[in-house]
Amino acid sequence: MRKNILFFLIITILSFSLPLFADDIALGGAAGWNNIIRMNTCVKQKGESEIIRLSDSEYLLDESTEVLMHFDSSIRTLGGLYSVKDENVSGISTAVKKKGAGSAVFTGAGRDIQLIPSDNAAFAAGSGKLSDFTIEFWLNPARLSEGENIIQWMGALNNGHETVHQSINCSISRRCIVWSFSNFFLPPELSSTAFTLRSHRSLIPKRWHHHMIRYDSSTGLLEYLIDGQPEDIIYTNSSGHEAEDIYYPVIGASMPTFFIIGRGYTGYIDEVRISSAYRKPELDRYSIFSGTVMSRVFDLGYYDSRFTGINAKSNLTGNTQIYYFYRISDKLFTAEAETPEWIQFESGELNPPETKGRFLQIMAELYPDGAGIISPELSEIKIHYEKNLPPLPPAYITVEEQSNSIKLSWKPVTDSDVAGYKIYYGDRPGIYFGTDSIEGKSPIDVEKTLNFTLNGLTNGKLYYFSITAYDNAEIPHESTFSKEFSARPSAIIGDD
């Protein structure tokens, strides 16, 4: 029996030695990700529990982008240089896609997208702005029927004698992709030309492949690539081989130009990009750059609260990685603020004791493996902190009434961070706005002293008192009021 009592006492003492005011904030898991306010190239993915992973690396707008179509939720172009005139596709597929949230679905005859360039576009009629260019897209054909058109461009010029029709045509022939350029690359005398490139492998239906045609005006190289591998090349000159007599793109002004996507085609198209630049293929599923996840700014409730660390649950397959950052301050800051600075730390590591503040924000950076095909997965973050609660108010207060003064004494508050005490006084219960004492108006900061005399009070007048303690936080926390007491200074008492 004595052993049981002793064990109970030990457990009780140990429990009181642990932080009494430790608390947690949960992100993810059962709590969900509602406190995440910003995700950059990251997405939430539902499963047994909702996880965060890198989003597929959709193409990004830059200064050379003419047309960019993601087909995530609608048929629209990004960049402002082209408008959609006709939209006859069957819709958006969220089930069959290569990147992002969706792809465009085409179902044969009468189904296509027509794009009209603005005057500022490099492929616009008479622009004179086009030199290097790249046309690329992801293709998932259903039938590979003869003559299906994937992408077309139409224009015309006047060579002084007649109107010459110009075209770029990407179509299916004998289960291969064929690119033909008619009167698009022209010699100085503007005589007719035709250049053709063909894939050397037959396509297989219902599989995604990346197709790219690109032109380098410095050499006249016109190159066709599938999945980043060269399929065919030609030089735009009289011989078709590398030489100095380069034929350059010439876009006539005899008729408005336009692109047509998917005329007569059956299948899916994703990530269409047309650029006025010679681009490298971007085939990685995930960007080699990080994705970021940022929480809102949490109010821990009390200044100088200690942020002890986090415990994160993640799946780091291969060489994927997640780095964690925090910033904390006693001054309120916004999520967009540049200060305080972010500090990197590890999940499961105990932060130094001086990691304190009231306002806290967390960020995670997600990195794929070196091949860009595997993403890390983040399922939960638990934020651990200890509240810096206000100290307890003083107790065991004694009062000594004197002539025109009252002396107060009290026992010290045992909280380790107590920095001082304040005396509140007044002439009404619970209303402490006294001004009679020559030591100052209420409240009077007496620092760490444990007894204090208020002088200059009126004899015979009843005064009410309460004492508080405050801590050493940058913005101090003050305790609640002590038990109220009253006293009346008296000349008679003073004479005794």
C-alpha cells in the first residue's frame, strides 16, 4: 500500500513539472488544411486523408508566349494576344489529362478551336516580328485517322503579281505526324516554297506524347521533336541542308491570319503553347523548382509565448525533400510582409528557448526527385507551443493604516518571470482611478518591492486597493486583480 502511494506521489510531482500550458495547432490530418492560405505549384489530393503534393508543371507565361492554353476548366488563351473565335470542342476532360486539371476533348468532324491574333502578335498579318518560334502540345489520339488535323495556321501575301496563300499544317498521315510549311519561309524574291517534316515512328492511340516544332533563325534549322527526341530536321533554304542562304518566316498582310486547333481530330490535347522563341522541351512532371505551402499568421494569445517546434508527417520517396520555415514576433505582421525573416528548422527538433513571440507563421517548401517525376507528400503538421500566461496576482496582503498614508505589504509571486507589481487604488469598490497619493495616480508601478507606502492620502477617507503582478515579456502580461481590500488613514492612529 505504501509503495502504491509513493508511486502516485512521484507521478503527480512529475506531471506538475511538465509545461502546464503547452498547446498544439494542427494543419492537415483530421483538422484539414483550412489554415493554409497560399499554395504555389502545390495541390491538395484527397485519399484516406487529404495530402499536399506538387502540382503538375504546367507551362508558364513569359515574354515570348504567343498562345498558352491549359484546358484546366475552360477553353481560353492566356497572355492577351489571342482570342477564341470558335469553340466547338466537346468539352474538358478532368479524367484524361497530361498536366494540370484537365485537357480539351475533340470528337471528329466539326470540332475545333479557332484563335484570332491581335495586331501585337508575332503571327498576326503583316507583323514582321517573327523570327524564332516554337509550337508545342501534348497529344493523346483516339483513332489516328488519315487526314486528322492537329494544328493549322493560315495567312496570305501579295508578291506583286498574285495573292500567295500561306499555311502551317500539322496532320496525321499513315499513323504518323506530318508538318508542312507552305510559302511560310520565303527567299528575298518571295517565290513559292514548301518544307515538310515527318515523324519516323508510328503513333500509338490512347497514349500521351509531347510534340514540338521549333525554328532557329540564326541557322535556318527547323526541327521536329517527340518527347524531346529529334524526329526530323530540315534547313529552310534552297537545298534543305545547312547553308548561308536562309529563308526566313514572312507573314503577309493580304488576309487576316488565324490558328485552328483540332479540326477533324478525335482525342485529347493538352498544354498548347505557341512562342516567338526557340525553346527547349519541358517534359518533367514536376518543376525542378520548389512548391511552397504557407499558413496564415497564428495568434498564440500571449506575448513571449514559446514556439517549441513542429512534428510533420510526410512521405519522402526517392530523393524528394520538404524544408520547413517559421517566423515569429510579438508584433502583428501580415502574411505578405517581408519581415520578420523566415528561419529554417527541422521537423521534430526542439527550438531554442528564446524562440518566442505571439504571432507565428509556418511555411514548407516541397522539392521533387532529381528526375522531376516523384513528388513529396505532406499529410500533417502539428505546431507545438507553450503559452506565456500572465502571472498570478499577489496574495497574503497586509494593510497598515497611518496618518495620511497606508502601508501595503505582500508575499512575492512565485512565477519565475515576474518583473514587478502595480498598486491600484480608488475611493469606490472596484473603481481604481485614485489620484490622492503623492507617489502618483493609480496604478503605481512599484517594480519588485514587496511593501509600499502611499502618502498624501486624506485622513478619514476610505480607500480601496488591489495589487497585480506583471512579467518580463517584451509587452508585459499583467495578472488579474488581487482580492480587494480597504483601509482608512487616520490622524488618531498616527498619533498612537
